[in-house]
Amino acid sequence: MSDLAYATGDRIATITLNRPDKKNAFTLDMVDAWAAALREAARDDSVRAVVVAGAGDSFCAGVDLAALAEVDDTPMGRKSMLTDRVHQVAIALADLDKPVIAAMRGAAVGAGLDMALLCDMRVAGRSIRLIEGYIKVGLVPGDGGAWLLPRLVGTAKAMELLMTGDAVGAEEALRLGLVNHVYADETVLDEAMALAGRIAAAPPIQISMIKRLVRSAESIDLRTHYDMVSSHFGIVSALEDYAEAQRSFSERQPGNFRGR
């Protein structure tokens, strides 16, 4: 069976990290397949949302250290491993205009945690342990953790988590805003799929534009954001989805006695 499974149905693409005996630690070939699956979801007009999950009792324990044996063991070789392979997942996620939800149980460590943080939303089980463990193996965050964490938890807390490698459990992760929801482990995937289903049922162009507006706001000033908003607002108000939503909303309002 493949180390990474990709499936579609009911307007949702599911990417499953499938090395449960290794806590879904990824090989470089697995990373290539992950990026390819995200690009396939982007091309597939029937897909409106993506769920990423780990098989077994963990989300992802980061890179499989055994896989590094195939990497040129020089500074430039390690840099190329990240740039040409691991970071391609982040780039594919950045290019994907469809919402991505991580369904998480158990451990998410190092690059495994960063991959989850790269997703737009995270649904977690009570067993989760989120660990930016790079410092414990003498490394710096290699997959965006130093960029992602401050935006989610603030600079000071991000510094603490990155510099200590301390684990964060479910309740603290929820309090810090690292995850959107916490459920019993056995229901996590169902809850993530239900959330994805609700979003997939919404008008797809509007969902895509909302994601772009939120993501672009991380790197542009407010006036530029307002210019983008006004342009997007004008576009979507000309769509049939907008007209249909307006009709539906009007029909639900009290005192709307159609036919009088």
C-alpha cells in the first residue's frame, strides 16, 4: 500500500499519510506524492475542500531520519533537500485556493507539526501532542515553524515553543489557537470531514476569494487589502451564486409575504 493515499468524494479530497508504524514520519518520496496530491486537488474542479489526516494513532512525526541517508550530507545538500522536496508541500498549499483542514491525532512533531500549521484549519483529538522539536536534535525550524507560529500564538509564545521544544496538549493548543476544535480521538476524522462538507457546500468562488483575502492580509497593508476586497466584492456580486443566496435570504426573512 502506498505511503500516501489520495481519494475524492462528495466534493472533498482526502490525503492520508500512511506509515502508521513510523507514526507517519515522511520520506522524501512521500513528500513528493503529498505535493502532487495537493496540485491534483487544485486542478480538480469537483474538489472544493481538502482534508489531511494521518493513519493510525499519530498525525506526523516529521521527517524519517533514515530518509536523510539519501541526501547529500553537505550544507548545500541539506538546503536543496528542503527547497526542492520538503518545501514543495508548502508551496503547493500556498498555491491552492481551496480550504485545507488537518485532522490530527497523537504526535505532530517538527516538520509534521509545521505541515499541519500550513493548513487553513486544524481539528484535533484529545491525544494530540504538538512539538516543535528541532532544537532537541540541534536544528532550526526547517519547514516554516518560525514564520507560522508567531502568527498563530504571538512572538513570545512562539519563541518559547521553538527554543524549548516543549509539548503542547489538546486543551492548551485550543486555548492558544493552534487548533480550531478538540474532539474524542475516534471522531476527529468524521468531524473534520463534516466541517469540510459544510465549507464544500458553500459557493466555491467566494470560498476561494475569502481564503485569498485572509492569506494575502498576512503580507500587505490595510489600504491594499481594502482595494482587493472591493474588487472581489464587485466580482462575486455579479455571480449567480450571489443572486441565489439573496433570493434564499429574502425568502427566510419574517414579514416576507410573497404573493400579497
